[in-house]
Amino acid sequence: MSIHILLCLKSKETLSDNEHCVLKMFEKQEFITRKEVEKTLAVSQAMAVRVLRQLSDKNLIRVMGRGKNTRYSLVNFFNLHNNIKIIYMP
């Protein structure tokens, strides 16, 4: 079973196309890496970092680890039972 949630952003905040694409990556996997973002978006390392930082600044994803071991996951909006997956739906 899946729950689809809509993310409420501050009135002046919007998501770029790249940010939408990154959030959609979480539909298929729980964690993503910068390298995966680079490949999916076909962007440079600097651009991938920028997009991930923007999503983190908007409190939509969280950063885990440092350096080569850095992974990203969706922010856990609710403390839900393990068999329910929260995914972003634009």
C-alpha cells in the first residue's frame, strides 16, 4: 500500500524541473546519491549538488553521511508504519 502526499511549500517557493525530477527518483528507491542525480538529470557535479542543496534547504530531503558516502532521502513527514511508503507526487 502506498500513500501519495502533496508537499506544501511556502507561497513564494516553487520547484524547478530538476527538483521535480530528483523527487520523482524517490518513487523507485529510498535513497539516492549525487552521482545518480548527475546521471538522471545529465548535469554536472556542481549542478547536481546545487539541486540537492536547494531541496535540502526547502526541507524536502535530508542529507545522510558525508563525502563519498553521502546519501539523500525524503524527509519523513509522518511517523508511519513500515509498510507505508511516502512518495512525492507533483
